[in-house]
Amino acid sequence: GIDSIKRIQILGTLQSESAFSGAEIDGDMEVLAKLKSLRAIADWIMERAGSPGTGTELKVDEGRSPAAGPTKEATVPRMVLSVVDHPASPSVRRQIDGGVLVTGGDAQVSRYVKDSLDERGIASAIVHEPSACAGAIAELRAGGGRLGAVVYLANSKETPPAELATEAMNESLRLFSAVKQIESELRQDQARVVVATRLGGRFGFPGAEEIRPNLADAGLCGITKTLNREWPEVTATVVDFAAQASPEDVARRVVAELFSTDGSEVAYGGAGRSTLRPLERAVANDARRLEISRDSVIMIIGGARGITAEIATELADRFSPKLVLVGRSELPSENEDVATAGID
């Protein structure tokens, strides 16, 4: 398949070669967007170039026709998400224009954060229950202020393994509830959001502190990164700490991150400030390979659409295993694709 950027590049090249006029570009892009392969695009280009009025002859290298494909096998780099050093950049700073709402389940750190903000002359309000966030913001506005930032502090207490799933859901819902209630204020005021977790100071990656990280915080990372994607007016950062980090240290670093926009994922462990980066790494030659055969049973979670369908098809073509597809979409009823209709 050809992505939209590549389609635009193709049209731009053709226009620069006078094959198209500017007035034709919009219509041609609509046609080009429906073509799903290089071969189809190549055929369309040749047909378009030969039509009356283009005044352009497109020359094709007979030695490398579109059907021949690339001369060598394309490689896809193998990337591994890794923890890397990331000292704070003094040049990437911002001011907090307005009051700060401090919420979450860590009451001790909340107090230290508020004291630190008070020393800087920044108004703040502590709200232990997310349901009270709207009221606290109303108080800030009544004092002539506005919302400048939100700090969410995950509970620092270790969660027993038997309660992990429930607490992970509850912790994520608390953050989601807080930001959803005050969405209009966050986006209107282009607020800063900082979320503190206790995943070991390395986001749960190997090498984290020996004291068990609170894995119930893991969902907070995804919500924080989603804020940056879906609400571009908001700048959000998740800051991870070791389980045994002192309340004073957590508060000091959280406040420091409030004034920095240098990274959306920041961790403080034994090695200082770090972040996550995808690094290229080859598969080790001695790695044990999984043997797949017709007797294998493979569960594929995520339904069977898009890239999931491509992977399922590849597995079926290569190994013919039994595939168990798990998804939330309802099974097709009346308008099922002819490729699968009638297959039980």
C-alpha cells in the first residue's frame, strides 16, 4: 500500500513535470487515493500521461518496470524500546500561567508540591477526590486566576498482587475522570499536565529498583501520552519514580518538570533523568526460535482488521496453524465478505 504522503509526493512530481495543472490536482488526488498498489498507480500515470492536453511524455526505464519491483530486498529495522539518559535541557522551559490543581492519591507528596508552589508565588489547590476538581478550579477562577497546570500523583503504596488488576483500572479511571471533568478548562487555557508514577524509575523496564514497582500505575502512562495526541493544546508529561523515592524528592522533581517541556516520558532512577527511545538492535544469533506447525494454536488479540488481518493471513499462508481471533466487534451478519461467507 502507498501512504497519503507518498501519493502527494507523486502528484507534486508530476505537476512539476507539467503533466498536471494546478487546477487538476484536487481531482487527481481523489482518484490517486483510491489506488492501492504501485502497479495501479503506475498504470494510472501512464494512462494519464497519454491523455490529450498533458503535453508531457513520461519515459519509463525498461530495465526496471513497476512490475519488476525493487532490485534488492527491502529491510525493516528491528527497534527495541529502551531506557536512555536524558538530562534536562535548560533551554526547554516554560512559565506556568495560572494556578495549579494537585490531585491523586499521594497526600504526602501533594503537600510538598503545594509548599514548593507557594514558595514560588503560584496559587494551587489540593483535591484528593477527582470528583471535586471542577469545584477547585472554580475557586481558582473566583480569585481572578486561571488554570495553568494539573499535577496527578499516583498512590505510592504498594498494591498486593491479588488487587493489581482492580487497582490498575481504578487508578486509570481516577486520572481519566479528573481530566475529562475539566477538559474545557485544560484546553482553553493550554494547561500543563504532569503525572507521577511509581514504576521503578525506568517505567517497569529491567534494571528498575529492587523494591517492587507499583504496576497499577502502568495505565497512567498511556492516558498521559494520549492527552498529547488528542488534545494538542495540552502539554502532558508522565514522570516515573522508584518505589522508595522520598516524598520530598518526588515533589521537587515533579515541580521541576512543570516548568520543562523536554520530553513526554521522563524517569528518575538511580542513574538520574532518563527517557524511553526506540533503538535499533539485531536479533541475537543464539535466540531460541519458536517452531510453528499445523498443530500450533495461535491466539490473535485485536480482531482481524488492518495489520492484524495481514499478520493472520501471513501465518495462515506459511504454517496453516489454528488461529483463534479475539475481538470486541460483532461477527458480520448480512454483508459478510465473500472471502469468508459460509465458513464455519
